[in-house]
Amino acid sequence: MNSELITLLLPVAFTHLVAFLIFIWLLKIFAVGPILRLLDERRQRIATQFDDLQKAEKRVASLKDEYAEHLQKIDEEARKRMLEEVSRGRRIAEEIALKARTDSVEIIEKARSNVQIQLEQARLELKEEIIAMVIEATERLIQERLDEAKHRELVGAFVDEIQKRKL
């Protein structure tokens, strides 16, 4: 019984084994193969996207460094220009102050010169007035014969007249 059963079951088992192997082969060709290809393609796409992402991150990092460096250069340039403008402003202020001092000295010298000229003119005018008064007083004295009282009266009037003209 055992051997008959084995002989009967052996072709069936062999057929099952062949059918199972054919099934596995078909499953591999039509199901597992495409699924594995899809998985491989997806893995490659993910790897490519991951690589692209890393490249983009590196590009972003390098651009960030470039921009930071560029901003630093701009800041340095701005500081440099500001210092130049401050020094230029100071230089202009010093030039203006020097010119103002020079102009003030010139104005003072002109004023002193004008005062000297006016003082000399006033002295000349005073001298001319005194000469004119002396001549006038002398003419009066000559025209009149004077006694002591009359002489004192004329001299007093002359002195009063000189004081009035000075004031």
C-alpha cells in the first residue's frame, strides 16, 4: 500500500511541483519582476531626488556664504565711505574756519585802517576849525582896540565857542 500510494502520488506530486514551479516562474515574470522594477525605479527616483536636494542645499549654502561675504563687503564699503565723508566734512569745516579767521583779520585790519583815516580826517578838520577860529578871533581883536575887560570877554567867548564845537 505504501508503494502503490507512492506510485500514485508521485506523478501527482511531481505535477504539483512542476505546476508550482511554473506558477513561481509566472509570478516572477508577471508580478514580482514588474513590482521589483517599479521599486527599483522608485528607489532610483528617490536617490536622484535626494542627490538633487543635497546639491540644492550645497548651492544654497554656497549662495548664503556668497551673500554674507557680499553683505560684509558692502558694510565695509559703507563704513569706508562714511569715514571718507566725515574726514571730508572735517576738512571742509577746517577750511571754512580758516577762511573765516582770515576774513575776520582782513575786516579788522580794514576797520582799523578806516578808523585811522577817519581820525586823521577829524584831526585835520579840527585843525582847520581852530585855525579859522584863531583867524576870526584875531580879526576881531585887530578891529577893536581892547581894554583888559574887553580882552577877557573876547577870549572867554572864544574858549566857549571852542568848547561848543568840540561837543
